[in-house]
Amino acid sequence: MMGQNGWFLTTFFSMNDKSSTINTDNHTSFIQKTRNKLAVLQEMDFERNETKVRNLLKDDRELIQFPIPLFMPTLFIWLFMILFPLVLILDPSNASSVSANVNSVVAYYLPLLCTLFIFFLNQKFLVPLFIFKKRYAIYFVSNSVLVFAALFIREVTLFFIERTPNDGFAYFFKDYCFSSLKGHFGIGTVMTFVILIVLVCVLCVVYHLMVRQIVRAFVLREQKRMGLQYELDFLKNQLSPHFLFNTLNNISALIQIDSKRAESSMNKLSQLLRVMLYQVKDKYITLQEDVDILQKYADLEKLRLDDTFDFAFNVKIENPKTMIEPLLMMPLMENAMKHCVNPNGKSFAHVTISQQGNEVHFHSENSNFPRKSGRKNGGLGLSTFEKRLDLIYSGCYEYSVNIVDDVYISDLTIHLKKE
């Protein structure tokens, strides 16, 4: 009997543990999904505001470029909130009832100004000094004092509006201030006072935290962007030394075979480097300029190959002025020209570059005869190429490599971003 009871209890608690684990997992999954949705909305807001800023920067009018301190927009918002209600409160048709208008103005502006003052103190001093230093009791007491002071100011103001010539300060403190005589004090007032303090504390803290999170997300986003830009610049700067290293090796080998062709290669290299010096430092160049660089490079590579080498370079460009990152396709061209030389068979390299709309397509087929090398640090060009693709065109490109019947096939399709 005891054994059955023990088994029952074990099973019961085991089921409870599993149920608790499932509930925890569901709760975590819900939080993660909510987090992801909010992250998407936040990124969309950042992108939308960035677009507005970019459009604004295109406006070169003198007035638009006038410097404005950050507090000015907030000041104008508060001025609008303060001044606009006067249009409704001070209605000319109700000019005979001056006292009613005065009471309406006081009833609107006194809470508004007190709210503005308490909110400003919370955001500027109380939340940073007490909440983030875990001095919650002091924070609550401070807001209690502020709200009490606001209520006291209300009592003073109402007293001066309602007082008679016989009502003095003694009457105010003895019979009027927070007194049930005029309906200014009671159990409901106390409860309202406590609820008001709690709401003030919660709203001020939540607002401050939300602003901190937005600023933090923006700073992290910019830091990530700066890191990506730094990495892109680093990778792009690697391309020229890598290309120069390979080409000089080719010319060095060609000197012993054919000095005239080596001299011609040096002239070609000089022309190509002159073009690259002024173009690859730009963020974007036209697709036609990039294709011209690839053409010059192919001509340079062909100088070290014999007449049996079968090379084809086909270009089908719809818009030659399409902008693209410089030398993005150079590693694919280098790879096709470097590893196609087959001493035991026919060597060939066929390259096609096409562009239509916002799509650029690179396709190459070459005889596959990769060079054997014991070095572990080889393949810088293709490694750099793939990193640049991931950084610049993440999710906007298709890249594949296949070897079919000793033919190495590279295929790249880029969906260009619309600036």
C-alpha cells in the first residue's frame, strides 16, 4: 500500500514538474516572439526615420541647414499644448462670464504645469538618482512630496479664487485647506492621492526606461553599422594587394619564358592599377567601369597563356550606369583564370556578365585544374568575396559553385539595393 502511494505521489509530482516546464517554455517562447516582433517594429521605425533624414539632407536650402538645439522642438510642443486651449477656454461669446473663464483657465493650467514640473524633475533627477541606484523608498517619498505640494498649490489657488474679504490665512489653514468643509478632503481624496503617486512613479519610470532602451538600441545599431563598415573597408582594401600579389607572381614567371610578353604585362598592369587607384576607393562605381576592370585583368592574364587557351568574355548590360560595389566580382574572375590551366588537356574559361533591372548575374565555366598548395592561408580572394557578399547583400544574392565533368561552374546573382 505504501509502495502504491509512493508511486502515485512520484507520478503526480513528476506530472506537475513536466506541466511547469511546459508552461515555462511556452512563457519563454511567448516572450521571445514578442521580443522579435518589437525588434522588427523598432528596426522599421529606424529605417523609416533614416529615409526621412536622407531626404532631408538632400535639401540644401539655407533655412533647412539652420542649427537648432535639441530642446527647442520639445519647447514648441509644450507651448502649443499651453496656448492652444486658450482658444477654447476664452470663448468671446462667453465674455460676460469672466469668473467662469478664469476658473476654467486655472482648472486646466494648474494641473498641466504641475504635471510638467513633476515629470521634468523625475526624468532629469529622481529616476536616474534613485531608481537606477535602487533607492525605491526615497523615490516614492520624493514623488509623494511633489504630488502633495501640487495638491497644496491647488488648495491655495482655489482659496484665492473662492475667498471672501473676511477669509484670512488662519481660516485657510484651520478650516479650508484639505478640509471636508469645501469638499476638498475625504477618504476618496486620500485614495486618489495614493493612486496618483503610484501612477506618477510608474509612468515616469516606464517612460525613462523606454527612452533609454530606444537610445541604447539606436547606439548599438550604429555601432554595429560602423563595425560592418570598418570590416567592409578592411576587406575591400585587401583586394588590391591580393590581386597585385597574384599578378606579380605571374609576371615573375613570365620573365623567364618571354621577356617581351613580360614587359607588355607590366604595361598592362600599370594601366590597370592606375584605373583601380582612382575607382576602387569609391563606395560605388558604374557596372560598366567594373566590367572594364575585369576585362583588363583578363587581358593581363591571357598574356601568360598560349594560343590554345579558349577564353570568352560576354557582356550583356541593360543599363551601363547601374551602380555596384567595386571589384565585387574580381575574385570569381581571378579564380576562373587561375585554376583553368590544364597541362594534360584543353584549357578554357568562359565568363558571362549580364544585367537586367536590379539584377546582376555573373556566370563562369572553366576547365578545373586547381593548384595544389600546402599553405593554410590560401584562398584569401574567395574568402574575402563571400564575406563582402554577406555584409553588403545579406539575403539579396544567390551564389553557387559546382563541378560537372571537370568543369568548374560559378554562378552569382545579385539583387541590387535601390538607393
